[in-house]
Amino acid sequence: MDEITVRKIDKLLNLMVDNATVVVSGEKIARELNVTRSQVWQWVERLRNLGCEIQGVPATGYRLKKMPDLLAPELVRRELGTSSFGKTIHHFLEIDSTNDYATQLAISGGVEGTVVLAEGQKSGRGRMGRQWYSEPLKGIYCSVILRPGLPPAKGPLLTLAAALAVRDAVCRMTDLKMDIRWPNDLMIGGKKFCGILAEMSAEVGRIRFVVMGIGVNVNHTSFPKEISHLATSLKLETGKTWSRIELTGQMLKRLESLCREMEKAGGQGIINRWSEISSFAEHKRVEVHSNGTSFFGETAGLDENGFLRVKRDDGCLETIYSGSIAEANEPVKES
Amino acid sequence: MKKTVAKPNEVAAMDMDEIRRLIDLGEKKGLSEFEVEKSGVRVRIKYSRGAEFIRVPPGGVATNPGVPVEGLVQSAENSVSTAPLPPVPEELEDKERYVVKSPIVGTFYASPDPTAPSFVKVGDRVKAGQVLCIVEAMKLMNEIESEVSGELIKVYVENAQPVEYGEPLFAIRVS
């Protein structure tokens, strides 16, 4: 499906939501979308396949009777109240990558708080070209444009703030016990349910923008074999289906307030909160994979940039900028 | 690394800007060493190529990453003079040679993912706005773009190596 089609189907959905419970004529829809009536009919079918209950009224038009938990901009905005994040939401049924689209928006001047949401991603990305499994309609695939008044050196800390925002949002809705694995993976019972991937455009001394990509596994009931031992979802952990709309709204609100806090008071508050919550902050035996090497050690807190300090078994203290950290499975050697 | 030898109390006689121009000239011409005398002041400049890091002496002289100067070390017979030299201003980066520096501390990646070819290599023509590399910290990927067009003449850092704030990443001959 090309992008224009995706956008038009989205417009159709929004048209139906705006006129929910009343009949919208097929002719009006066709005119607004600048397509034929038979095209409208095909797209209505598609929305039905996504779970929308749309009644066809003979010779007149269509009536939306029931909406599934689609991240339609209007519905998400209702959750947001007076927040400035999410004032502009670009919503896609399917997209290559929300981060790529948000980056393009940011380059062409997209304002802070602009949000890109997709029901599914064809090539959701993780670190270093890895895939982010983006099952349609099950997760939140979200990218937010940030333009913080912070020096570029503080940019990476925003990824900790994003992890905290999602964690706080999930806390408000569930009573799940969560952990944060450095730097920004949200975990339940040792399995990951939320990942962050940010892109920054900066020059020396100034951040132009940060695109904060957030993927949350919400209502997944299973994962592909290759990742099923690593991944989980809120539904798998609680047995319940959760409102992605509510969760999206909560996390955007929280992200906005954490960003404001960082601009006002610096990053130490974020580091402190992260350290309180994460079992990885201190005295955790970990295996570090960074820059093509790996080693074992014990975590020794975050520095003022949010970088993780790890005391290697040979006594050296390392500061980790990037890479992955795993809880070491091997038992601690007795001395 | 370079050394400039001069009579310390007469450095002022030969304008600092002039010395900088000489350093750049020699660098551009690829000289390994040269000596100039003017109004009784003699300056010898020696280059050692392939140096990757710039060390700023304590109490330091602001170095210009484009020209890896190890400070302008004064040494002379009566070399007690440790008077701080005037800081080398940014403009030392001459107009034709542009050095791309890292805006954050992080890990340098030459390609978008481990299996992909490098964004750029020495000898490439690069355009302003073109992505040269990624510097990553904590899953924040910072795509470093060229702000100028020209020929890429140096890559200072190897793939997957840590870089410091302000550390030179690339040199581009502006055209």
C-alpha cells in the first residue's frame, strides 16, 4: 500500500470518527478523499477487517457503530488534555518506520511534541539495524519530535526520561512490577516489553531535534520463536487487554513533564529516579557487550551523563556509553 | 605533533597569526619540517603525521583539531618562560579544511549497521547535509552530517571506537 492510500484510509477513519453514529454519505466521503465511491467501499472493507464496525446504509452511506482500540488522533488527543505533546498527531495504519517518518517531519520543521503513531510497522528498527517486532494493532509504535533547550551532551539522557515515562504510564494503569535495564529497556520478569530508539540531529553546542522512538508490546499474545524467550507484553503478563489509547496518552503526558523538568532542573533528577527504580544501577553482576568486546563485572552507578559504570572483574572501572547489558547468568566466583 | 622553536620573548615580534598561517601552509604542502627566519626570529616547525589525538598541555592552549598542534611549545636555551600563550582561536581552522567534530560523547559508527558499507571513505566527494557517520550513546543515534561540500581527506576514528565531546571525526577539503 502506498503512502497516499494509507493517509486516505486514515482520513476516512477520522471522517467516520468525527461523524460517529450518524450516516455519512458515500458521496461526501468520496468527494473529501477525492476518490471514487467504489474505492471508498473497498477501504471501508479494510477498516472492517481492522475491527471497525461500519454499517452500510443502502443508497446512502456508512455509519460507524463501533471503534476498536485504534490510535486515531482524535481519540488519543482526548486523553492528553492540555498537554502540548500530541497537538499534532500523524496516524498510520501501516508505515515503514515511525522514526523515519518523524525524522523527515523534524527536518522539514515539525514542531516539538509532534507525534507519529502507527498500527503496524513494516520495518520497525532497533539498534544497529536490528528489527523491532511490530505486530499490527497489538503494540504502540510511536515517535515524538523533541526540541529541548539542552546541550547535545544531555541528549542521551532523554532516552532514560522516555523509559521512565512509559514506566510511569504503565504504573498508573497496572500493578506490574517493572525493571529498567540500562539504558532504557523496560522489563517484566527478565523479559523486555518496551524499547527505545532515538535519533538526534545536533551541532556542537545545540540540539536541533531528537526523534524519540518508543515501542511498547501491549496486547501481543505471542511472539516469534526467535524472540519469545526475550520478549513479553502487558497482556501476557496480566492476562488482560489494555487500552493502547489510554497508555499512549499517559506516556506522552509524562514524557512532556519529564522533558520540561530536565530543561528546568537538569538531568540529575532523571538519573536519581532511574537509579531508584532500576535493579541494574548498582551491585548487579552483568555481562557487557560493547564495541565488539564483552566482559563481566559489577555495576557501580550512573555518572552525570547517565552512562553506566561497571567495575570489571580485573578491578578496572569502565564507563559504558553504548552497547548491551545482560544480567550475568554465571555465578559470582568465590574468592 | 609539532614543535615551534623560537626565542620566547620575541614571539610577539612574529605575529601569532603569521605562525599559524605557516603551520597550515606546511600542513597543506605535506612538509615534514621547515624553518623560517624573520626579523631575527627563527621558527622551526616539525610535523609528525598519523597522530590521532590531540593532547592539550595542562593550563592549556586551545588546540585546533584541524591541525594537530601539541600546543605551541616554546623551547629555547633559557626556556623558563612558561607564560601562557594566547589561546588559538577557532579561526585557525582555515577556510579550505573543515573538521567535523563529535557533538557528544559516544561510540563512533562508520556505517548504519554492522553489515552495511561505510557512509563515506577517504577520497569521497561529500555534500553538505550528507550523513558521514553515527555517534551513539544510550540508544540515541546521532547522525553526523557534513556542513560543507568537498573531498573527505581524513577519518580520525575507527569504527566502534569511543569518541569524546568535540573530538575530530573527519577532515574535509572544502570546495
